[in-house]
Amino acid sequence: MDSSGSEFDYLFKLLMIGDSGVGKSSLLLSFTSDTFEDLSPTIGVDFKVKHVTIGGKKLKLAIWDTAGQERFRTLTSSYYRGAQGIIMVYDVTRRETFTNLSDIWAKEIDLYSTNQDCIKMLVGNKVDKESERVVTKKEGIDFAREYGCLFIECSAKTQVNVEQCFEELVLKILDTPSLTAEGSTTVKKSNIFNQKAPVSDASTSGCC
């Protein structure tokens, strides 16, 4: 799946959203560096780039990890712009993080997303804590059907289904002509990288 070098066929912008502490940053770290750290909540926005080969295409993924804390929500609206994929993360051991997907995050997508064909992926994280689970897999499946999302459960800690999560999302994007047109290297795409993360005197690394 990994691909290195500066040559690529498509550039896609992916956005990770969800409550603070659900493991977004740990999922991103697990995917981009094959490691896991139990990180403190993100302050502002973190950004990583991953070169991969999926579906026979060389891709450059620009992945944005937004702050899930309520006081930073006003800073995230601009980051929805131009996203071909949105990953909605919840913690299977904390029901409120699942409830907030429909109460808060799905509404934000409707309000701020500029791409009607944007692919959404629902991710239930921390399945390594099965004994503490309070959100069933069926509830996740039902939510995904209602909101038209892809769905997967995973663990950033054990790396179960982490790579599959991103691969399934990207394959769906590649199967959507309007999104591949946007992500083509022939299309001007510097705006993805020109967006500035909020300035903070705290570290932007975290487990949001």
C-alpha cells in the first residue's frame, strides 16, 4: 500500500472529525507511521501527508486532524472545504461520542462541506477495549445506512483495520468521477496546503 516519491496520480484531502479523545490523532499516527501513542487531545489542527498506492494508482493523501473540543469548533469550518473524504470517528466505549455524531458532527458536514459527492466513513475506534464496549456494531451499521456512510470498526492501538479504513475510503473516492477529477494532478490543488492551522502555544499533536 505504501508508495514513496514525489510522483503521484491524485491528491486527495481527507478530514478526520469527532469528539475529543476518540482517538483521531492516534488513528492518523497509526496509519502514517505504523505506530501508536496514547496522545493528549489535539489543540487546533494537525496535518499529515501519506503517499500510498491503492487501486493501482499512486496517491498523495493530505489528512487533516481537527480539534474535537467545543471551544475550537469555530476554527474548523474552513477545513471542510475541498475535502474528498470525511472520517467520522467515535469511541465504542463512550456512547456520547457516538450520539454526538448525529447531534453535532453530521450537521456540521451538511453545513460546511463544499462537495456534494464527498465520501463519508464512520469509524468505531478502540475495539481493543471490547469488555468496555457500550456502542454495538449493529448501531454503527444502522447509523452508516441512515447517513450514507461507509462503516468500519478498528483499533489504533492494535492497528486492527486501520489501513483497511483508509483504503476503503480512498477506493470509494477513486470510484467517484467528480472526486477523481478534483484530485487529478492536472487540477490546481495548492489550496489544500495553503490553509493555515490555528496558532497555538501548545503542541498540535494529540489524540483528539
